[in-house]
Amino acid sequence: MSQKVTPFLWLAGRLDEAVEFYTSVFPDGEVLDRTVQDGELFIATFRAGGIAFSAMNAAGGPPFSEAVSFVVLCDDQAEVDRYWDALLAGGGQESKCGWLTDRFGVSWQVTPRRLLELQADPDPERRRRAVAEMLTQVKIDIAALERAADGA
């Protein structure tokens, strides 16, 4: 896999746990490389959702924030539900509009393709109603978005 830009996560003291978590959430998850220093995992490279990530285990790192997040594009409600539940497992926090923070403090947007389609609808009223509905949601509910877009 040749990837020009690689996200890098600084995880203080929980790198083994994080790598195991992320590679279990995504079907293509796998550990690509591990560097052990003083008997502990220090640097790891892993694949999740088709993207290679690098991560470091070191104290004193800055906290993550929603200023940087990863979008998980989903094909249907079942996939939204699966990723939502998996990424929240073990202590994650729900936010709004399809956003969540996992137990390591990393922010994710679990986004159905249908939401993007509705946001690009050529009818401005359908778009407005779909976006207004999305703004009321925590986890995205595709059927509710479609009902709202249709004015139902």
C-alpha cells in the first residue's frame, strides 16, 4: 500500500489496546509493523478502513479533539449501526450529527452515503429538511432523514 499521507496517533500508555481495537473494528484491520522499545510497544503501523495509520506510545501527548476526525462512510443503516456500536465500545462517547469519540479520545463521523446524497439533492427544500433532521440526531437514522427530506 503506497499512501502519501498517513495519520499519526499519539497514545499515552495504551498503544497495544488501541491497535487491537482499531484492527478489530474494521474488516481489513491488520497490524503492518511493530517497534518494541524497553519491552513495550513503542510504534505501530496498522491498517483500518483501507488506511494505514501510525501510532506512538509515549507519555505526555496532547489530547485529541473533534478538530480532527475520521469519517467512516457507510452504505446502509446496518453498517452505520455496526460501526457506531463498535467505535463506542468500551467507553466511547456519543456526540451529535453522527459524531462520536472512541475510548481513546479519537473522533469519528459515522456517515451514511445517503446523507451525502440528500445534502446534495437538487431540490433546496429537500436538502434543507434533510439537514435540519440530521442536526437533531445523535447517530444518523437514514429512514428519518428520508422522511424529513420527503416532507413526511
